[in-house]
Amino acid sequence: MPEKLLEQIDRLMQQRPMYKEVLSAYRDLLGFVDEVEPEVAYKVKDASIRELKAREGFPLFSREDLPIDHEAAAVLFQRLLQHLSSTERKDREALKRAFQAVEGNPQWVNDVIGAFLSGDEVKLTTMAQEVTLSPMVVKFLAHMAVWPSMKYLRESAAEGIQERTWNHGWCPLCGSSPDMAYFSDEGKRFLHCELCGYEWTYPRIKCPFCENERAKDLGYFTGEEEEGYRIDFCRKCKRYIKTLDRRLVGSPGPLELENLTTLHLDMLAHKQGFTPSGG
Ligand SMILES: [Zn+2]
Ligand SMILES: [Zn+2]
């Protein structure tokens, strides 16, 4: 794992001690994630078809038929469960039970990952409850399990994306919603995909969820004592997105990690009556 990432995780642990458990889980699990070399095969569409599709707002893949290495994801999911159940976490007994459930029925993992990819919250929650784990933990593990494939796709298939003609609020690679946004050093706004981690530019005065551009409907507020973080909201669709300003945050962590450790900002947004992308 890169030295810099370890430093960022340590810094976040000091800055946000309430997230110590999730941060140390992330750090441990990333070690397993990095070892996986997924076998991903996909056919790239003809360039002209791709262009036409992109102009109509179609992403390169849809969530359901993302060409991920399902076998590698299932093996990794199991390995992550096993590791976490050997730590001092409060839910280690449930993790052990989940691990046993998987051993008894390998299809369970495929179903969980399938539910995660298709965004089937009801199924995911039911399956988590079966093994008495928190749905958030199961979701986190499923996300980590598919991460090697996502990384591969981001690095290889992204060439096929015509960034300049893409001005939608959903991911050009997999069609998912953004989970976070950031302002670059030049002040440009980027959206970060909640599933595959792809980042694309988007106008600053425009809601990513309903494409509303009326400045008076759009606003933001900030949390206390956290320079560089804000919550951008839209009064029309009542959605919000957390935004990190790279010009103010010295050395931010990867956005999927920033997202996991800014749940206090989500609470603030909920209190004000806003819902996240998927809600
Ligand atoms: Zn994506
Ligand atoms: Zn909106």
C-alpha cells in the first residue's frame, strides 16, 4: 500500500477519532484488495456507436452488466469477512456467523454482491439481517470485494469515455450517482462515482441529480470547524452532495474514504431535510 495513503489514514484517525474503527478496517482490508488481480474481459463498442451512445447519455456499462470478475469478488468477500471476524470489533461474532454462512452456501456471496451492484437495498438489508450484520458493513464489504474489478475498469475502459461531451450527473463509466464532489486546485468541480470511483467534471452551478441550474435554488452550508468541507444542496429535488475543496484541505484521502468518514455531514444534511443521491 502506498506510504502516502497510510499517512492519510493516520491523519484521519487523529482528526476524526470517532471513525477509528472504519478507518482501521479500511486500512487492513485494502491490503487484501491490493493483492487481487481480477480477470476482467469486456468488449469495447465501436468508437462511433460509443460516441452516439454517450451523446444520448448512456454510460459505457450499466451497473447490472458491469464486466467484473465475480469469482475473485466472492473469494475476496470471504477473505475480508474472515479477517474482520478475527479483530476486536464488536460485531465479530456476527462476522463469524456470516463467514460460516458463506462456507455453507457459496451462492450467498454472489447474491449479496448481485444485490449491491443492482442497488437492491431491500434484498441487501434482508441478507445482512439473516447473519445479524449491519447492512452498512455488508455494503462496505461488497464494495471492497468488487473494488479490484472497478479499479481495472477505471484504468482500462475509461479511455473510451468522451469526457468533453459528457455533462450528466451520472457516471459515464457505470451510470451510478456520485457520492461526493470536489473542487480541484483550479476550482473546477468534479463528481466522484459512488460505485466505480471514476471522476468527471461537472458545472459548479448545476444540481447533479435533477440538473437544475437556477442559482437561487442551489446553495451550500458547512459543518463546524471543518474547513474545506461543505454540503451542496438543491431546493428543487431536496438532494445534497458533500464537497471537498482541495484548495483548503491539505492532503485529502481518497474520496471513498472521505465519504465514509464524513457521516457527521450527512447527519447535518438529513437534519435540514435533504436526502443523499440514492435516497
Ligand atoms: Zn461509475
Ligand atoms: Zn436537484
